[in-house]
Amino acid sequence: MTNPVALLARAPEKAAAGLREFGRMCAMGLDVVLAMFRRPVQIREFIQQFWFIASVSITPAILVSIPFGAVISLQLGSLTSQIGAQQFNGAASVLAVVQQASPIVTTLIIAGAGGSAICADLGARSIREEIDAMEVLGVSPIHRLIVPRVQAAIGVSVLLNGLVSVVGVLGGYFFNVIVQGGTPGAYLASFNALAQLPDLVVSSIKAFIFGFLAGVVAAYRGLNPRGGPKGVGDVVNQSVVITFLLLFFVNTILTALYLQLVPAKGT
């Protein structure tokens, strides 16, 4: 039976270890940013990783974005009808999809499909000591392997964010007009009255940052497996969980900053 006193005594040590790991991950993220401007550019590796991440992410993202848009539209439609503000249902649904749901859905798919594959690939290379061999030969693993993967995650995230936004808005439009009996003109007019270009810009910025986080977390955990092949499976799970936690934390900060810095349309 575990002693509670011993657990409490080890809590500060575990917290310090967690902070050290987070610091190392942040340091590697900075190294990745600096290595992006070094030559030679790994074009071939970038294209291969971009195509792989896109191929495993497009279909799940589309399938997830449809119910997201539908649920948001149905819930907001029910709420606006209760308070007599049905004319704003379109704007509220579209803004919720574009600003919040789209970058979040995109990153969840990128982290779950592409990020886990990146982590597993780098973890397998690490336990086979390929990463150590590259360092002995004077080849930087960050520049050669990690930078193109992070760049691919960013590129796919930004482009997929636009696709998810379109599909989510179309799904919300369908359910609002067809299922709830709304009018197409009112849906589009309310969106045009309240939406503005910065809403799309902040969505793309979120997708860019979230894609970077997903790539860096997956790469960092993949380079640091423990316990052989079983450790690779563990770090894959850890990378997905850590990315999800960082995603919601950073999204809260970005949303708060956006609402403070960009005034609402019409104010």
C-alpha cells in the first residue's frame, strides 16, 4: 500500500522534474525556430511529411467539422429563439466555428493523426540509436528531421483550418435552414453584419501556433523515449495529451487577447 506521506514528500520533486521537462521542450522549440532559417532547406523531407500529414488528416477533419458546425448551430438556434434573437443565429454560429471550433478541431486531428506518427517515427529512430549516430556524424537532428516535420504540421494546420471553417459553416447553414426552418437571407445577413476580417485572421494565427505546438511536442517526446519499444508507445500517448492541454491553455490566452485588442464590429 502506498504511503500518502511519501507521496506528499515526493510531490515537489515531481513538480520540479515536470518544470525541467517543460523548460527543455521550450528550449527545443526555440532551437527549431532558429533552425528554420538555416540552410540547406530540407525541401524533399518537408514535402513528404506535408503529404503524409495531409493525407491522414483531411478526411477525419471534414467528418469531425460537420457535427461540430451542426451542434453549434442547433444549440445557438435553440438559445436565440428563446430570447427572441433569431436574426443573429447565423453570425453567432459562423463566428463560433471560425474563431474557436475550426482551429481546435484542426489541431486535435493534427496531433492525433500526424503528431502521433511523427512521435512514433522519431521514437523508433531514438531507440535504434539513429539520432545518436547523426549527432556523432555532425548532422543536426533538429535541422534535418524536426524542422521539416514542424513546418509540415504548421502548413497543414493552416490550410486545413480553412477547409474545416468552410465545411463547418456549411454544416451549420444546412442545419439552421433545413432542420430549424431558418431563412437563408437572415442567416447570411446577420453574419455580414457582425463578422469581420480579423476573425479569419485570428483563426489562421491560432492554427499556425497550434500546428507549431503539435509538431514541437510530438518531436520532443519522440526524441526522449524511455524503456525501449514500450516507451515509444508511452511517449506517443503523452505527446497527444500534452498537446491537447497546451492547445486549450493557449487558446484561452489568444482568445482573451483578441477580444481585448480587436473591437467588435459596430462598436
